[in-house]
Amino acid sequence: MQKLVESFIAAANAFDVEGTLSLFATDAVIDDVSVGDAFIGHTGVRQYLERFFVGYSTSSELLSVEELDTFHSSVRLDFTGDFGHEIGILKIAINPTGLIERIDADLE
């Protein structure tokens, strides 16, 4: 999971939407309480990445990864961008093929 999280951060920080999207299952969901919306499937994940990472020039720094079990981790990130600075928590679930199937995101 650590490698997947690091790949996600590297691709998102490079504003590589296609590269980031390749880490997600086609039916993945990002549910972000801090923005009050869920983004479903590759179309929704793309919208999320373009709006909140590319659109706000977001840069993420990994603070910690806690592996809860084989398929679930809690990730703490330091976000900076045009919005300022925030600490975020991502609850990441992967499928058996190692792709992200769900992220529940919130801010501390």
C-alpha cells in the first residue's frame, strides 16, 4: 500500500491526471466530506483530480500511512496550494488487483 500511496502522490503532484487515474479501478469512488460531494467512476475521479489538484495547484506531502489490513489504509497528507494549507486524511481501500476502489477524504 505504501508504494501505491507514493505513486498516487507523485502522479498527483506532477498534475499527471492520466497517470493518477491509472491507479484507480474503473468504478472507484472518492467521497470527500470537506467538499460535500462524491466522485464516481473514472469520470468522477478525473473531475476531482482536475478540480482539486490541478485547479488549485495542490501539492501533497505524505505524513503517514497506517495499514489497517491488506486492503485498507489510513493516510495523512499535508496539502498546500492556491487554497492555502490543510492536513488531510484519506481512508483508502484497494481491490484484489491493487487498484484504488474507494477514498474517503476529509480534513483534520
